[in-house]
Amino acid sequence: KMLRRVLFTVLFMGALPSLAEVSQGHISVVLLGATGDLAKKYLWQGLFQLYMDQVSSGHSFTFHGAALTALEPGQRLMFDVLKKLACPPDESPNRCAVLKDQFLKLSQYHQLKTAENYTVLNREIETLLRQEGLKEAGRIFYFSVPPFAYTEIARHINSSCRPPPGAWLRVVLEKPFGHDLESAQQLAAELTSFFREEEMYRVDHYLGKQAVAHILPFRDQNRQFLDPIWNRHHVERVEIVLKETVDAKGRTSFYEQYGVIRDVLQNHLTEALMFLAMELPANVSRAEEVLQHKLQAFQSLRGLEKNSAVLGQYQAYASQVQEELQKAQDYISTTPTFAGVLIHSDNLRWEGVPFLLTSGKALDERVGYVRVLFKNRAYCTQSETLRDAGQSQCKAKQIIFYIGHGALKTPAVLVSRNLFRPVMPEGSWREAVGQSDLHIFGQPLSDYYVYSPVKERDAYSVLISNIYHGRKDFFITTENLLASWGFWTPLLDSISHQPLRLYPGGVENQHLLDFEMVNGEVAFTLAEPVELLNPSGLMPSDYRTIQSKFRQSPLVSAWSEDLISQLASDIEKTASRTVAHSGQFHLALSGGSSPAVLFQRLARHHYAFPWKHTHIWLVDERCVPLSDTESNFFSLHNHLLQNVRVPYFNVHPMPVHLNQRLCVEEDRGTELYAKEIMALVANASFDLVLLGVGTDGHTASLFPRSENGLEGAQTVVLTESPVKPHQRMSLSLPLINKARQVFVLVLGKGKHDITTLLSRVGHEPRKWPISGVSPSSGQLVWYVDYEALLG
């Protein structure tokens, strides 16, 4: 009854709308999750703003808060929020008090838990309208609930809470919309079975940020200036950045599932990218045209590769996850809290222009901006003081859509004065006067034309207004959503186990997260300091990722691809150091499948390797002709030697094939190889020996209970393998232990059992030959991937 009295007062007594306008009909707004965080912080305020803006529009409203909480406590919680609603500063206190009072009286709470609850809500809305003689214009259902609840709520609305024919339905959905392409497709399919595409409004609140919302209108209104320069010939790069000083504390359960790319880049920053990269439609206020052009822009994006991104994680994150999610002390999180991603578009306008998307938590400042930096070919001979600095052609030329916070603390559009004076809509944006001594991107504010909104509006207020007006171009369509996930999912899959750059957080990050673009890839500019990863500082500074000990020797561990990359780098560094010191580098390499990937990496990515001064030896060889695919030398030749410039005389295959016979003792192949080593390698001490480990604990071709090679004076031996080809030639354990450095590479789940066993056993080479590897005066380093280490 109270609600009816208020409706009557608002419609007929209060004279806010006229009777003629009333005929536009009634709108019921249902906020699901009415007592949750998002509703408390933004949504109720946005709905109140809608009511204030539209109370005279001819529509009447009722607002229905709904949640799972029972009626009385739910009502209490909801009205506690409503009492704190605020009017904008330019609203008169009297009108504010009246409107707030009316809004409270037009709002009521419902428990929506069962199918019956939805039927009752529908009956209440219909009864109220019938008694007041009002026509229903439409219903808005705002889903401020977790996505797992969407399908059930959608089913209830569709079956028992739709408005009657002739009235519209608008269903508002909050992110996350899936976790990857597959889950987004599944969620989209479920929702499509209950709602038509035009009924769904997926919210990305960044599209309501005033600076982001103005990108398309700005491009449209300044076509005369931008048409000649909005392309690859003039734009140097585009940066889309969202930095936060807060960390993920209190939200780690969400963050562990999503990470920074899913949380911010796949949606907010990608949407801003679309507004910049898409072709301008003839009419930017036609939603269908805008959405069509956005889809075309998605289709022209070049696929992302693993090296398109740099990833980081602030140092305290791991312990926050352990604490909040009750994880074990040795739990390793591979969730990025910082990402820098390089994107390219293959359409003609943007070919070759780098688009950099960057976001992170625990950074040095809170700021968001979209920055278009133009190329500058000018060189000014006279000093700046002699000319009008603001107009100087030598200064950077840029357009910045400043989203908020940071130095300016307000949304703004900035255009370099040496570019053009932009056209801005007078009613909604005004030029900032009284330039302060602030600097933006190294330039005083006076170097820019600066515009800020006449009236600052919260993003949710803007979006709720657009829902009311049915403006679909401010929302994410199903096609748009799937195009975005289709673009990001391959990258997310490829980096799911990538090692993360650890950073301390805040201003302490210094230059740790700076990255650079080289040949279409991105990489951190600085090497990762070992202190961050290993506070005790015991490890050599060349190693990164998990650093600890394995069998009392340094351990380097990562996912296999990153481990191989690290190992290749460490071999190159050892080679360069050794050549600089002694003029040549003696490298002994094992056969098998694991090193093949390493050989390819060395050949394709290490152009500075001193191959000219490197001698390549074999650790072991199978007794087959060197041209046989089973031969270790054949694999080495295929994957490495034919792709690098090693002098012919520096390559030393094992002499397994002499006198047209294979590994016959009388041919003395082992002695020949031993003599060659003695003649060329100082003290028969290799600079670096690379070994692997068999599942039985063998290394090189030294097998458990081998009769030769585990001890004694012989340096090169013939051995027997339990698998074909049985006959092998191998360096002996005593010779291997004379090396200056020995690297042991262990890859794959199949090696988990032997790795675990080796972590426990002592020096027992007769049982496990690898346990006898212990360089007498050199260093042993283990390179073990996570699958072998953790199973």
C-alpha cells in the first residue's frame, strides 16, 4: 500500500512528470545481489542517479532489491545502503531530500531463491500496475551475482518473470564472462537458450569511464585533423595502461582463478584498444555499425605468441595465497599479477604499429590512460627558450585519454599543442584553465590542450543510463565476447606455466618491470636480480626461477620450455666466458631426445655463441654408422651442427665405425678418442659436459653395474646397454668428473620417480651411475623441469 501511495504521489500529486508523459509506461528494476559489495559501492547509487535523471521523463519506476537472504535481515541490509545514497553536488538540498525519500519508498526487498519466489515477484508487479492503471514499458534485471548462478536465475526469469508482450526485457550481466573461449561459449549458449541477444547487456564498466566513452566521439568530431595522421605512417605506438597500487590481498581466491590478463586485459584494455583500432563507422551513434566495426577490428589482430607477453608477480602474493587459501608452504603460484602484452593489427591502417597493453597490482601509482604517441621527424636547432615551447615541433606529439587518478586525479583528454586544437562537445567537456606546474609524460601541462568533463560521472551511472536508453554499443555482445576470448585464449594457454618476474611492489620496483620490444616480441629490459629469488644469495647470479639445492648442488627448475631457454643461455655465457679467458671452449654433449630441443634452441636463438672457437665432443655414442638415425652424432648434426658455423676440424665424433666394423675392440676406437682428448683438451678437463639421466639412473652410456667406465684409469670405454642398440662407446665417470662444469638436464613426468629416488640416495654409482657424477674441482648444476621434479 505504501508503494502504491508513493507511485500515486509521484505520478499525480507531485507534478514531477505531466499526465501526458505518464503514458510512456512503467519500468521495474530488479537488482539481484542487492546486498553485495558491487551493489553497495556502485549499483544503488547508479540506480538513484537514473531515477534523478529520469523522474521527469514520463516513465514511472519501482526498484526491487533481491538476494538469497531472508526477508527481514535482507531488508535491513538493503535500507542501510539506501540511506547513505548521495546526490551530486550541483543538486539542490531540498530536491535531493524529496527525491531520496521517494526513491526509498519506491524500493523494496525480495528474497529470490526458488522458482516460486520469481512467480510471486511477477504477480506483485502485475497487480501493482493493474491497480494503478499503468502500462508496463519494460523490466531491467541486473545480475550482480557470481556467474555460476546466471543459468538458474535466467531459467526462472524466462519461465515466470518476463514482462508481457509489448514491453521490453533487459538483462544486465557482470563479468567474468567465462575463463577462456570454451567456458565463454558454454555460458553464452546457456544464456542464449533463455534470452534473445538484444535483451542481454554484458557490462564492462570501463566503457562507462568518461575518457574511454569519449574515444569514438573524439575521433568522429576531429576527423578533419585525424584522418591524415591516424595510421601507421604517423603513429609510433599506442599504450593502454591501468596501474594499481593495491595488491590482491583478500581477493586471492578470485585472482588465483583469473590473474591479471583475464581480470583486466581481456576485457577493459581490449575494449579501449577496439575503440582506437577500429575503422570509424559513418555514424558513431548507430550501435549496430559500431559493433560491426569492432568485430572487424578483432578479426585483423595478429595472433599472440608466448613471447608477446612479459609477466610478473609481486613478492608477497605467494604468502597471501598460502594464508588465504590454506596452501602448503611450498605451494608455487603461476598466476601473474603484472602483464605487458604487445599486440599488432594486420589491417593496412595499423600494420607494424605496436599496441602495448599493460596492467598490474602493487605498482608505483594508481592511474589509467590510453596514449597515442605520434612519430616526430623534426629537429630544432635553436634552443627551446627562443621559441614558444608549447608550439615547438620538437616536443613529443600525443593524444592522451586520461581515465582517472594519477597526477590529474580526474578524467581528461589531452592533445599536444603542436598537433591541433581539438573540437570538443561544449555541453559536456570544458577546457581546463589555470595550467598548473604538473608534468604529464615529462611535459608540462601547458604543452597540452586539456579538457575535462563538465560533470564527472561514475562509470556505473553512465552504463545504467545507457541500459535505460537501450544503447547496446556500450556493452559486450556475444559475438564481441567470443572474438575477444578467441584472441586471448591461445596466449593464456601458452603462458600458463611461464616463469614470472618477481617484483617487490610499489616504488621499490624501480626498473624491474621495464620491458622492450624487439622483432615483434617483448622482453624485460633488466636481468632478474638473484636476491629477489634467493634471499640467501648463495646461487650463481646466472640462475633464476626456483633456486635451491638438489643432491647438494645448485638446482635450476622451471617448465620445460623455459628451462631449455635458461640452459641454452647458461651454456652460451659459459662458452663466452671461457673463450674470453682461454681462447677456446671444449663442450661434450650427450645424445638422446632431451638435448635435441636444446640443440634447436642454441641454433635458432643464440647467434652470439662463439662457435668459431668451440670444440664439440660426444659424451657417448651408439655403435651404429654415423649416418644412421639412431646415431647421437646424426641427431647432433641434424639439430645443431648443420645450422651453426663450427669449424670442421672442431667437431669430434666418436670413432665407433672403423675398418668397416662397429665398436670392435681390436680397432682401438676408445684409445683413439682418448688420445684425441689428451692432445686437444688441457688436462683432459672439458670446460662443460652436458649429461642426461635414464629412468634406471644411467648417465652417458654408463649403466647400472657396468663393467667398464664407473671407476679406474680408462677415460673412454665400450659398454653394454640393456636396450638396442646394445653396444655403446662412452666417456668414463672419472673423465666426466675432471670437467670444469657439468650440467645435468632432466625433463618430463617419466623422470619423476628417478628424480625423487636420486634426491634421497648417496654416492652409489654401481646402482645409479648418475649418483657418481661429482666433479673433483668443477661445479655440478642440475636443470630439472617441474614435471620431473614435482610429478
